[in-house]
Amino acid sequence: MATKVSIVHCRDYESSSVEYALQQSLDLIGGLEKFIKAGQRVLIKVNALMDSAPDTAVTTHPSLVSAVVKAVKRLGAIPMVGDTPGNATADINKVMTATGIKQATEKAGGEIINLLESGSVEIASPSSHPRAKTLRITKAALEVDAIINLPKLKTHNYTLFTGAIKNMFGCVPGFHKAHYHMLAYRPADFSEILVDVFQLTKPALNIMDGVFGMEGNGPTSGKIRFMGMLIASSDAVALDAVASHLIGYKPFAIDTTRIAYQRHLGEARLEKIEIVGLSLTQMIKKDWKHPPTTLLLSRFIPDWIYTLIKPFTRIIRVNPAIDQKACLKCMICVNGCPTKTIHYLKGKVEIDLRNCIMCFCCHELCPYHAIHLKPGWPLRLLGIGQDN
């Protein structure tokens, strides 16, 4: 039987619109009761990357969170909403409040849980990753009966696309996220870890907020763009394959999708996925802007060669650069940099590009958009890699 992925229209974030679209999307794949049972403790894993307002398209919109909480409660299950922010020092309560997720959850009768308070456990890497042989996962994500995953449709400067698989990285606590970036400093290598986390926490159901998404410099500094849809599937790999295709990527160009498919964790071949509801041709946006990254150029270079040429790549890659006028010296980038290559010296925050691994965590987490992506001069001459 083919994997099902539903695509339905959702024109806005009015509660009536979202609740109707959610019911449609779930009915098309067998109904919520196919995946969640009465009495189960259900973690609704949102994208609460940072304390951004709901209309910035950075986080899962509270209207969808509310609709899912209500649907879970109607089944007689127990909805608990949680995530860990990208900034390890962030106040989770502040993030959940700023995004509107806390208010929406509580009004709908759900509970906000702090994934960090439950502690974490160290588990062997399912892929026996050579650099990250064990992974830290929050206990709460492992102890619930089921997970409903609510990713946001966005591009990503480092992994090109962030969807259902990558959203589960929020089950990794605190500074361990940055540690894994440091251990696996190339996108494909890091994506192996992302798939490891997904494999350990595999959600029962995935529902993507694609009403408004983000193009260009996602996941936080891109442009908001209307897409007008919800996408749902029990197969996160298939959902990501479909969603990435709808914004102009070939599914296997996304490392997390390719790796998860190769591990038999889901279906990524579009011809083997049953699309129900709207068709791909109805919703595809071929002009969706992709991140200005050159990381794909190096994905097939062996590690030993990459290590040798790395000092010379700064002029032919896209680098993070700090706008000193916009920088308010909050130190989020300094504290969060995996390789500790960002420093506060003489009243200025500066990046030492010699040790930069181009993970773009600084660009992703800067709340003031003071960090831009600057292409090396050969790319500028060719008009490639300009920040947007």
C-alpha cells in the first residue's frame, strides 16, 4: 500500500479555517484515531525555535497548535506541547509565550511541558555515527505514548530545507545541539545525526504548517511567503519529499530525506507516494527562493580532501558577517557558536572565519537580524550567493 500524504487548502490562520483544514487533512489519511488512542500521553512537538511573533513564519502558528490540541482531547488523549529553542540559554517559557503557543495551548485545554526539566538520556546512535556515537535525547520525548510533529515549511541555510525530520532535533537538549554541529561540520554528516534523532523519536503523525512559509534565508531571516496549505502524513520522510518538491527541490537533494529513505525509515520517491486532496501541480511554487549557499558544491568531496582545501574555501563560499550597527551585543551568537569562533573584543562582536564551519547557527539565532550572509568575491562577481 502506498504511503499517503494529504495536501489541503488553508487560506488563513483563523481558528475556523485551521480546524476545518486540519480535519480534512486527517480524514484523507484515515483520521486522527488511526494514529492516536484514548488515554495516550501525546507530545505535540512544535517548532519553537526562538521567541518570534506568530506572524513572522519562524515558528509553528498557535492556531494550528490549538486545533491539534483540541483534536487530541476529543479523542480522550492527553495533549502536551513542547520543544527546546535553538538558543540553549533561552527561557523556554518566554519563547512559548512570545510565539503565542503557550496561550493557544492552555486555552485549548492542553499543557505546556518543559522538555529540559525531565532530563535526558544518552542513547547509542542508530547509524553508529563515527563522530557522534551516542546522542542525548530529552526523557519526555521518549516517555510519551505518541508524538505528533508540527514542523513549519521553511528553507534552511545549512540543510536547504527544514521539515518534519529536522523538526525532531528539538528533542535534543541545550548545548548538545551545538556540540553535534561541531562534531559533524558538513551538512550531509550533520544530517546523519538529524536522521538519528528522528529515528529515535519517530513521530506517529506529522502535520506541516504551510499556510505561510519562509523562502530564501530561512529558518529565521528569510521572506515570509503565502503557501495556503496544510500537509499531513504518518510518514515524515514522504511529507518532507512532497513539501520540498513543492518549493522547487528534488527530494533526494535534501540530505535528511535521502538518508532517511536509504535507512528505510519512509518513502521519498514521489511516484510511490499517494497524494490525496490537492495535487502537486496545483500547489507547486517553482519560483520559491532557495538559500544563498554554496555548501552543495562540496557535498561529494571526501573528508581528507575537504580538510586540505578548507583554508582556501573562504573566498568561494558564503560566510556570516556581522552588521555592527544592528548588533546589540546580546551574546547569543558568542555563547551558541559550536566552534567558539565568535568573540566579543573591545566592544565588538566579531567572527573569526578561519574556524567557521558554516553551520550558520549565528545567523539563524540572532534576534536582531544583525548577521548577514556574505559571498566571497568570486561569487559576488558571478552574482551568486547574495543575501536576500
